[in-house]
Amino acid sequence: MTWGARDLHVTYGATEALRGVSLDAVAGEVAAVVGGDGAGKTTLLRALAGAVRPSSGTVDAPSLNHLGFMPTASGTWLDLTVDENIDFVAAAQGVTGPTLRSRRERLLAGAGLEQARGRLSRHLSGGMRQKLAFSLAMLHEPQLLILDEPSTGVDPVSRVDLWRMIATAAADGAAIVMATTYLDEAERAAHVLVLDEGETLLSGTPAEVLAGMPGHVTTVTAPVDRARAWRRGRVYREWSPEPPAPGTASVADLEDAVVGAALAKAERFEAAARG
């Protein structure tokens, strides 16, 4: 089963938040949506969840009782305990009896929250709260799971736990769309969609995204053109719009591809503005 969006346009007043964006959400796979602030990530996810009405284009998603959503801000109730959060969501989703007991135990074990069942959500660490929110979104075993930056601001250990939970949900058959600020997470996804100012900058498997970057990137200690360079650790990466010269080592990971594509777009825009 494949869900997703086709040629999606979303307008807020005079602002076009998405312009012709398409995304496939395939059962058993993770699709990562990346981009800077204002790129349109949350708008796309909210459109998939039915919370935003497209101006044009189509959205194909399951009914709400087969859809899970985890917002950027932790989707838990702070004044309820872990168990009470689960009970509340279970009642809303119609999950009861042995099914609820089985899913509760499995999700709490996967999140490492078995010993925190009686703790208020507000007294959990940020990572624990995010893992609880993920468990709540998965409680009714949705066909499509939408996650808006689930690991942002989470400690490294909890980030690993969350990715393991996400990978398990995909292996169990869910189609997952995840906005993330961490490109190392996006590199593990089956499909990556890079948004910039509401438009698709790059799209495809991680390998296809890398191959789709215009020009090439090299590692340098002193940039030739600082406008095309950015620091990576103790050295710089520098993007050039030209193919690499024979014998020149071109290096690139997903972060380099995103930055390189953004620089190429900016230079095209500037050239068009100059006439």
C-alpha cells in the first residue's frame, strides 16, 4: 500500500507554503522530509494528516482511525501518568481488553518505560516523553504514521531508541513519514524529500539524492570562495557548480548534497534576477 501527496499546493493567504510537492509513503518504509525553517515540512505533514486543506493537488491517506500523528511538541498529557496517557488514547481509539494489555506491554517495553508507568508525563525526561508520545501514536497500529521532528532536542541515547522504534514500526508494515532536522537519520530512510521554501529541492533514495546534487563538493582547509563553503569539523566543505576535474576527489554525504543543491538554487535565482 502506498499513501502520499501528488503535485501538492498549499496557500496561507498570500503565502504559498507548498508548490507542486509530491511524496510517496510506502508500507514498510520510512520517508524522511528535511529542510530548514519555513521549508514546508510541517505543512506537508499536516496536509497528509488531513489538518490542512490543499489549494490544489491530491492527498491519499487512510481514514483517521488508521492514521497516527506525533506533533513536534510532545503529544502527551503532562498531568497524566504514563499508564493514564495510554488509557486515554486507547479509549479514544477504541482499543480495549486483551488487545490493549498486549499492546501496552509491548510498547512500554520497546520504549524502556516499564518502570515509569506511574510517573506523570511532566516528570519524565524529554527523551522518555518523546518515546511515550511515539507509543501513543502507535497504540492503534496505524497504517500511516506521521512524525514531526520526533527526535529534535532529544538526548543521543533516546534518539537511538526512537529510531529503533521507528524502524520496528516500519518492519511491522506501517508507512512512516518523518520530518527530521538530523540528516544522519534521513540517510537511513528509504526515501528522502528535501524541501526549500515550499519547493522540492531533491527527492529520491539517499543514493539518488546524492547523485542529484549539481556540481561537486571537496574538502579544503582554506576555502577559495567562502560564499560556497561551510565548516565541517576542523575543515571546510566547498561546493563548485562544475563537475570535478580528473583526479579531483569529490566527497559528499546527505548534508553536503542538501547544502550544495541549496547553493545551486540560490545562484540560479541570483542569475535570473540579474537578467
